[in-house]
Amino acid sequence: MKLRNFGALVLAVVGVVPLTAAMVAGVRRSASTALNEVQTGNQRVAERASETLRLYVRSQVELIRTLGNSLSSSMHLSPEQKKRILKNYLISFPHIRTLEVVAASGCQEVATARLDTALKSRCGERAIDEALSGKVYLSDVKLTEDFAPMMTFGVPLEMAGDTIGAAVAQVDMVAIWDTVKDIRVGQTGFARLVTADGTLIAHGDPEESRRVFLRQKDAFAAQIRGAAHAGIRYHDSQGREVIALAANVKDVDWTVIVEQPVAEAFLGATQMRHDLYIVFVVALALALAAGTFVGQPLIRWIEAMRAHVTEVGRGNMESRVRVVPRVSEMKQLAASLNQMTDELLRLQNEIKSKERLSTFARVAAGLAHDLQTPIESVRGACDLVLQRPDEEAARDLLRSAAESHLPKLHRYVRDLRRLAHDGSVPLELTSVDPRALADRVARDAATSPKWQGVDFTAEGHASRIWVDESLVVRAVSNLAGNAADACVMRRPAIGKVTIRVFDDPDGGALNIDVADTGVGMPPDRLAELMIHDFRSTKRNSGVGLGLGVARHVATSHGGVITATSKEGEGSVFRLKIPRQAMAGVSAGEAAAAGRQGGKTA
């Protein structure tokens, strides 16, 4: 991650995220608070309205009881007196349409406001029966022919705790319309009144009052009652989203529903949210500005130090941190980096003085290792000729040793001379046939007496490649020798070493596999062997220089050595050399050599 991006991330974590979290929490809290306030306030409005309606109904009950008691049989009034009193009552209380008083015995009327003054028995009527049993009867509100809301009251008349009769009246309840219309919820909210089955009996919204005269059912009444104080949201017939709550009117089982448009109910919360957004944007802008103002110099100082470290990593030990930070800790860091660079420069000069000696020691050790095989071969052939000068086989062996191994000795001595003089051994590139090279290594290894019982074979085909043939032969010979040693370590000392050559599928590199059926190695030992130079691959002798020499040859050609092994079954070491233009050889020549090799393979 880039420093600027990291700084932006830190600024976001320190400034933006907390501000955003505070803003989100504030918005949620404001919405929750507004909802609670709307629910609480509107619920109070509904409950006050329900109590007002309950008291109105109760006042009508008490009025009817008072009027009925004044006309009961206990007052001993004449029929003419009762008729006159009833007429006065109906004039004084015009909302009472009819009034009858019934005696407790025989359900016989004792007073009536009907035009036909004939008194009759009222037994069997629900209002009379419930009133005579001591209960107040309240009927449903019904519309008359002139669309007036009418309600029947049956009120028991008592004296000294005993029911002496009942008063039955039909009351015009138009007053409840005025009560409901007077209820206001906010600026544009209204109330409505429904019966137990959801029938509308009053509506405060003039646009919706016609539904009362149509005796329509309220589609949301049951849901609103079920939601209790939480209320529900829905879209009314005018398409407005509203929130509605309800309160029950006791004694008559009516429900007062108050509804208010959501836009108005949450106007305060919306304005608060708007203010929070403004505060958030301003605070965020200030945080970003402050972070940029404070962080830019710090980023420039760190960028300068990073550039210095990059230059040092590229080998430029003359680089120094030129920027002088104003922060003391950064100033100390810049001084420490410059001091570190001075120390690295000193160590680099010291390492260079030792590098030539170290290189000479490593390559000389490898050359010394490789000298053993040709020297032993020549010495063995010489000893055999001295012992059997007349045998043609001894002379053939000496001749083969001279042709095969003396050129190697000459090359090794020349490499040592160059190493001592120049500090390195340059590559001598030639176009080489990989299969021919593998055949030669297998053939030479098969003539060694110490690997008797081991079968050496070469197989595969590959395009010609520009390499230092002598060095590659040495590398493959060392790998083949190590493989043969692994086979000899088996009991009995038998095995097979296969040298296989092949190209990568894309032709970009040459692969030379040296596989054996020897003792193999466990994974931990193989991993250690591939990391460290000059470790022995043998369990009982040798200093392991062969693999180190092979790795040196692979590296000098831009390649690598990889290996796989399974204990008890054998190992496979792969020398991989890329096909690229080497020093002194053009890419065109390399490609031409590859095409030629492909035709002759």
C-alpha cells in the first residue's frame, strides 16, 4: 500500500469513520425519537378523544335516568301531567327524539312521548329487558332517513337500590360528529370513529365524511387496533402516507382512530437530519483539510526517505537524505538512515576486498573437485600401461584417457589461471547438441571402475543451444556422478542413471534431467542440500562439491537446478538453462542454432 493511500486510510479511520458513525447514530436516534414522540403524542390525542366521547355517552345516560325518574310511577303523576312534562323535556332537549318510561311490573308503559298517547306493554324488547335487569343498554349508531346518527338508550330506574322501572330513549348523536371534527392532529391530521365491526360513524376529514353516510367499513381498523400504541403506516384514499393510532371508547366499544401524514409527523426529524448532514459535511471537510495540511509534510519526508532507501537498494551508496524534517523523531530517523548508508558503504568496500578471494576459493574448490576424476583416470591408465606394457588394451585405455581427460585438465588449469588473474572465469560459448552432450557424459561415466554395476543411459531430444560446453559437461558429469554414488550405496550396489534432455513446451529453455534409482533422500535433507553449497550428498564420504559446482554452472548461464527425491526409490536433479542471447552471441545466432538443431535432431 502506498504511503499516501495509507495516510488516506488513517484519516478515514480517525476522522471520516467516527464522523460517519456519529452521523448515522444521530440520524437513527432522531428518527427513533421522532417516532416515539409521534406515537406518544398521537396516542394521547386519541385517548383524550375517547374519554370525551365516553363522558358524552355517560352524560346522556344520566340525563335519561334523571328524566325517567321524574316520570316513574313512584312520582304518582297524572297522565296529563306526564304528557306535559314529556313535551317540555323534548322541547328542552331536542336531540332526544323519543322517551318512554316502563314500570318494572309487567313491562307496562307509564309515560310516552308518542303522538298516540296509548300505553302498551314493552316486554320482549332488548333495551327494556336489559334495563329492567339493572344494566344500561346502548345500541349501535344507525342513520335515520334524514341521515341523522340515532342511538337507542335503555336506562334502569332505581329507588333505594331496587329497580322500579326503565327509561328508553332514542337520542340523536350528531354531537359526536362535532366532537370528532374538533380533534386535530398536527396541522393536517384528522380523527375518525368506528364501531366494533369497523363501520365508520364519524370522520373529521371533510373529504372523507361521505363514507359515514355510505356506512362503509374502515379497511385498516382491525390492524390499527392490533398494533396498540405502536400504530401502523399506510396510504390513505388520497394517496398520502399516514401514521395511525387508536384508543377504545369504553362502554360503547367504539374506536377512535387518529391519523397524521408522515411528512408532517416527522417534519422535525427531517429537519434535524438535514442539519446533521450539513454538520457532517462541514466536519468532514474540516477533518480532511486538517489531515491534508498536517499530513502532507510528513508524507513528503517519508517519501524522501523511501526514495533514499530505494537508491541504496539499487547499490547507490552515495545517496543521502537531503530533506531535513521539522519533527524531531523524523529528523532522528533521517540521520539514522544517512548513518546506516555510511556504514553500508564501508561494509560494501570491505566485502569487495574479500569477494575476489572468496570467489577464487569457491571456484578453486570446484575445479579441484573436478580434477579428481580425470587425474585418477590418467593415473589408472598409466599404472596399467606400466604394469602391462605389451597389452594392447592397456595402451587403448591410456590413449582414451589422453584424448578424453587431458583436455579437461588443460581447461581446468587455464580456468585457475584466469581466476587468479581476473577474479572470474568467463564463459566460452559454442553451439552444442544437448543429446550428444548427454551421450558423451553417459559414455564417460560408464567407463569408471568405481561405478561398476550402474547402468548409464541417455535419452530424449532437444534443440541446439549456445552454452559453455566444458562447464555444462562438468555440471552434468557431477550430477551423474552423485546419482551413481547414490546407486552404489544400495545393497547390492546396482542401479540405473538416466540423463534425459528435452525442451520446454514453448522452447524457451533446455532441461537436462539426471535421474537415478539410488537410495534417495528425505524431504528435510533434500531441502537443506538445495540451500547450502558444498554439502555432501553421500552418507559415508565426500565433501559434496559436485552439486555446488553444478549450481555455479547453472547460475553462470542464467539457469537453475531443482530436485525431487523419494527415500528408497531415487532422485531427479534438473539443470534448466534458458535459451537467451548470451554475451558474445546475438539473438539471431541463437535462434539460427536452435532451428538447425531442430532439423538435425
